[in-house]
Amino acid sequence: TGAGIHAAIATAVWLALPRLARWAMVWQVEAQTGRRLTVQEFDLDLRGGRLRIAGFRLADREPGPPLAEFDRLDVRFRPGALLRGHLWIEDLALANPRVRVVRTERGVLNIADLLRPAPPRERPPAFTLDRLAVTGGTVLFEDRTLAPPRTWRADTLTIEAALLSTVNPEPRGRARLTTTVAGAPLVVEMSEVRLAP
């Protein structure tokens, strides 16, 4: 019957959504960055409001170590809000992100093409982040304009943030960053943060 066919199609589409979402994410990231992306694990549960990505690796334009990678990303979001065009993330946990920035012999950063300003919007998209936790991060900065080239590291990068929103006009957000740069501890704290205006 027609109802049975529609139900079968709907079921097939629902089962294929995670695979389609993985393909769409990889395609979008590669199109925006011009760099190859590989992902070992991608698990999206739209009904339960969960996303898990593991083994993320974004190659650099030049052969060698990747530009960015992380071990695991776990996200809990509100599916109902997403249907209304509001990306409401209840919890985002990012484990062991690693970023490698290089200034080439010509003095050009390997991320220069990614720093282009985005076109202005009349209003920001509806976005709320209840809690963010980044742990075990590392940032490498390699300067090849020096002789010999030098590399600086920011290790044990940890970021904790909460109550960030483009929807709520109240400056309720807060964030704390800790890291060790060239052996020296660095702490940055922010309060009364709002994302819009």
C-alpha cells in the first residue's frame, strides 16, 4: 500500500541520516578549508540529541603533520530546538585537540586562507551553549622565518565555558582557559560574556 511504501522510505531515510550527515560534514569541511578530512568514528543520534566524533584529522596543505586533529568530541543537543532553527548544545566535550600553526619561510601562515572574515549577517544564528569542556589540548607554533626555525608549544590546554548564547541578551556567560606556554603557566578568565550583539 501507499502508506507502507511511505513508511519504508521514511525508515530508510532515517537509518541513512547518520551516514549522510557524516558525508555532509566531511564534504563541507573540505570545501571550506581546501584540506582533506578523515574521521574514524561518526555517530549521530538525532532523536536522542547526541553526536560523537572520534579520530578527527584535518590535513595541512603541505605534506607533513596534520593542521588539526582531536581524539574525541561528544555533544548533547536539544533536537526540538534544532527543529526550530536554534542550535542548543547542552554539553560539548572535546578531548585532546591538537593544532599546528606554521609561519613559512615567506612569512605566510599556513592558516592564512582560513582567517578570511565571514560575510556580515543581519542577525546572528540562534545558538546556545550550556557547557563546554576542552581537555588535553596542544597548540604548536613553528616559525620558519628564523634561523634556525623555532617551535613554541602551549600544552595541557583546558577550556571551561558555560551559558554562552546569541539568543539571551543577558551577559551570563563565563569562561576559563588554562595552559602552559614554554613552561610558564597561563590563566585567562572571563565573566559576563554574551555572544550578541
